[in-house]
Amino acid sequence: MNTIDKIKQLAKTYSSEIVGVRRYLHQHPELSFKEHKTCAYIRQQLIAIGIDTIESVAETGLLATIQGTDKGKTILLRADMDALPIHEENTVEYASRNKGIMHACGHDVHMTSLLLTAKILFELRNEYSGTVKLLFQPGEELMPGGATLVMKEAAYKSIGPIPHLGQHVMPNLPAGKVGFRSGLFMASMDEIYITIIGKGGHAAVPEECIDPILIASHVIVAAQQVVSRMASPKTPSVLSFGRIIGDGANNVIPDKVTIEGTFRTYDEVWRTEAIEKLTKLIKSIAEGMGADCIVDIPRGYPHLKNDVVLTNSMKQGAISYLGEDKVVDLDLWMAAEDFAYYTQKNQACFYLLGVGNIEKGITSGLHTPTFNIDESALETGGGLMAWLALESLA
């Protein structure tokens, strides 16, 4: 039996067990940098597999090691651990038991898939040369990003620059399929916080007020010039505002309005310029209309760029494992990921794992209260990553 068939057989053998692991993790989500119980559970699972080299990183993360027949090459496989502050609306028996917290971005799938990969690679450890590092990383959803903390740890620094692999669920991609893109893949992400301070009062006497609601509307519309008229059409950019709070009433003009949004792009030089232009534009509008204005744009994750050579190699490996019809080419994705930090220092490949199933009604998007997966994707994800790891080591 060749290696691919061995991996597929092991993935199938453990599939029902691994579904149970995913459901447990889905029932017990924890927010960013608070994954204490999740960390303890993952450690128990790794010990049960037989893995005894497990180091703590970034407080609630783990870095485990599987050693092949000799030291050889080394590869790092990463899964993120944190959930989102979303109240789950699914009625499945394994719905979240932690009120207002949900694995709505599939990190339960990422952890479970990596545990399946670990089971397979540990069982086959006498059949390959090299070292596999398993990183269960906290805090992907919250700045500064768990990746930045992991990269400061001695346990991580000691392994030096090595290939990194990561995967992310994608409901728009059917279960059983995966997608790859070499080069630029995911956008940078900066958070925007604006406070417009005016002068509140009765809505019937606007001349006695400095209306922050009106000013906020001008700011939101005018700010889009940064993308539509200041950015090169050749550079993808997104500016979106997702939250506005003006705590007045139908006849009350409030004293202040707060606005929150995000700016995303693929060019780091333009990113810096855009933030400067955005800040200047917003302040000038607010101040020109008589208000005070505070603009805070903390620097978020950089853009994610997959190594061309490694990604093309991993794509071919996926074709060998799944078949050419199960591997698709991806377009740019304007979402952001702190895995991008690893891509700045290492050869890296971040790819998408299909988890959708239209026939079963599994179509909800990421970060929604009804997000779910076709659990057959766990067998695909865990088995494929095991094969890709061995391909890289070889």
C-alpha cells in the first residue's frame, strides 16, 4: 500500500472519532486569548495520541513535535483556536453551550483537522524522515494577533525559518474540494475608530447645535474618495464602515457620534499613504463643520503572500491526493489573517478547505450565527494536510 492510500485509510478509520472531537470543541468555544479550557483539551488529545513533546506558547497556545526516523527537514502546521462573540442560532445538538460565543469562523474545524493530521503522522512516524511542528495558535481574531505573540516565544524562534502550512474553511467551496493561490492572496487589515464631538441639543433648534450625526454622514460618504479617487485602480482596496453610534433620539441631537470600520489592501506603501489621507480627510471635514474629531487607526495584520514555489508544490500534492477535479484556483480574498505574519519570515502556504454542501443546506457564510460545515470535510482536511506535510519533508 502506498503512502497516500495509507493516509486515506487512517483518515477514514478515525473519521467518526474526529467528528466527536469537532463537536466537543464547537460546544465549548472560547474568545481570543481566553482559550484556557480549549488548550487543556487539545493537550489531552495530543497526549492520548502519544505525543510527549508539547510546549506552551502565547499562554493559551501549544507547540507540539512529532519526530520521524531522523531529524531531516522541519515543517510547521498551524491551526487557530479562538471563537467569536456571536450568539449561535443553529439548532444542532452540538450548538455552543457558551452564551454569546461561537465558532463561527471554523477554528474548531482547523483544530480538529490538525489533530487528525497529528494522529496520522504519529502513526506513520517510522516511515518518513523529518520533524513536524504542530502549532495550535490562540487569538487569531483579535489584534495584535496570536501569531505575533507566538513568534516572540523561544520555542518558536528555536526552529528557525521553515515551511509553514495553514488552512481555512470556506463555505462557498463544496466539501471535498480545496483551493490554492500562489503569491498575493489575502489583504492587510486596519481597524478604524472615529469619534466626532459636537454639541447636542433639541432637534428643533439645530442652529444652537453642532450636529455630529450630520457630520458623520459627510465623513462616511467623503471617506470613500480614498478608495474611489486616490487609490490606483490596479491596487485592490476596501473601505467599509460597520458600526455607527449616535445616542440621540428622534428629537435629540447627541453630543457625539462614534464610527468603526476597516481598511484593507494589498500594497504596504499605499496602505500607509491611505491611512494618512483618510485621517487628514476625516479630521478636516469634522473640524470644518465645527466639531472636534479623534481618529484612531491602529495598525492591523499585513497582507498575506503565499510562497510561489511552495504553494505550487502543495497544489500538485493536493491534486495527487484528491484528484485534479477537487483542486481549484482561488481569486484574491479581501479577508485578513494573522497567518500573514508567518508568511513574512518563512516559506508559507495558506489554502482553503471546502466545507459547504448546498444539498444539505450548509451554505451560511463565515462570521454568521448559522455557520456550519459538512463534517466530511474533516476527513479531507486532516488527511490532505498529513500528505502535504510529508510531501514538503520529502
